[in-house]
Amino acid sequence: MDRIPILKLGGTLIVTIQVDMHDRLALALEEDLTAMIVRTGARGVLIEISALEIVDSFIGRMLVSIAAVSRVLDAETVVAGMRPAVAITLVELGLELTGIRTALNVERGMAMVQARLVEEGDGHGSDRDGHEE
Amino acid sequence: MDRIPILKLGGTLIVTIQVDMHDRLALALEEDLTAMIVRTGARGVLIEISALEIVDSFIGRMLVSIAAVSRVLDAETVVAGMRPAVAITLVELGLELTGIRTALNVERGMAMVQARLVEEGDGHGSDRDGHEE
């Protein structure tokens, strides 16, 4: 498997991480996501990681990097489905997922992305540079 | 990876096939899907296979089996994202995906599932045993 499939659903791109990430795959995912945000005008990127038993600094950096690039392209990144053990380890290691919002599952993550779109539909020019938590 | 994550989105369960399927994994997926249909009351199962370069008779049987079990539990199965080469091979081999509807991508697949729900909301008791094509 040399590419992780990206599903487009409305204005959101959904990625499920199922395989062990390595350098090349992470890079390919970032490139594919970036290209797809531009092509589809997606405003949200939803990354589902319930299959991951470990989120180490490599995966952490990948997520942060995807979020940063997506933000530049005006798409918000939400990580969904984190296992409890992973959450505990992240906090214990002091690993911060800067610029990434987290949701309990994909359904709530979608709601987050959609809420943001509705919000911007009302106000426009909302605080996009703010670091959401 | 011993389990393929299943995403719930509204009344639909979404599965992305990214790894090589083997017996145990296929069985686990079928069990997980079945349990999740019962638990969530989902009415649609969307299987995304754009990462698959080959759909052999093993994968074909797995899909047909998932569809059959899901149908018994009143959920429709849609396979989305099939590669052109895979479609050609399926036809050439005469492999039939009985009881499975196919969609070009996840977005259209979701529309299919939702259309069915709306349809049933109107009429109820629609021809569920009919082999859709």
C-alpha cells in the first residue's frame, strides 16, 4: 500500500490511518491531502486514528504538519477516535498536538467542521489564526 | 493491525479497505460490522476500496458475504471507489458482486444510502429483497 485513500464527503476530507506510517507514506499523505484540499476546496480534514495503538513523536509531528499546511489552505484539521491509552501517553509525554482539534469520533469531528462552516457563514473573517484547543 | 476501523456517520457505517485482507481480518471485519449495525441501527454500509489494486474471488466473496449479512440486518451495502482496472477485471472474470450496489465514490455512495432512507420514509416496506443493480 503506497497511498492512504482520502474520502471526500461534502466539504470534508476523511482519512483513516490503519497502517504503520513511515516517512514516505506520511509525506505522500500530506501531499495528497494538500492537493485534494486545493482541488476540492475542502474546509475540513478529519483524521481517524482509532486503529493506532501508539502515537509517537513521528506521528505527532505528521499530524501537526498536516494541520499547519491545511490551515494555510484554510482547512481545519480534526483528529478523531483517539484511544484512551494514546491520550494518556500524549499527556504524559507532554506531546502537544498544536493547532489540532480532537473529537471523540468521526461523527463529532464532522459536527465540529460543520459548526465552523456555519459560524463563518454568519460572520466571515472569524479568527482563523487562533489556536483552537 | 488486527482490526479495520469502522466509522459511523449518521446512519451509515464507512469502512476503508487499505490493507491486504486475509481470512482472519475479513472475518473480524464482518463480525465488527454486524455488531455495529445492531448496536447503532445503521441502515447503510459503505465500503471504500480505492486502495485495492486487485479484487480477487476472496475479496469478492468477502464483500458479497458482508452484503448478505448486512441485508439480513436491514442495512444496504454499497462499494465505492473501485478502480477502473478492477472493474474491468471483475467483468472479464465474470465475478459478480451479488446484492452489492456500487458507487463511483464515497460521496455518491452516501447519497445512494440516503436516497434509500428517504424512499423508505415515504413508502415503507419497499422491495428489500429485490436485487438492486
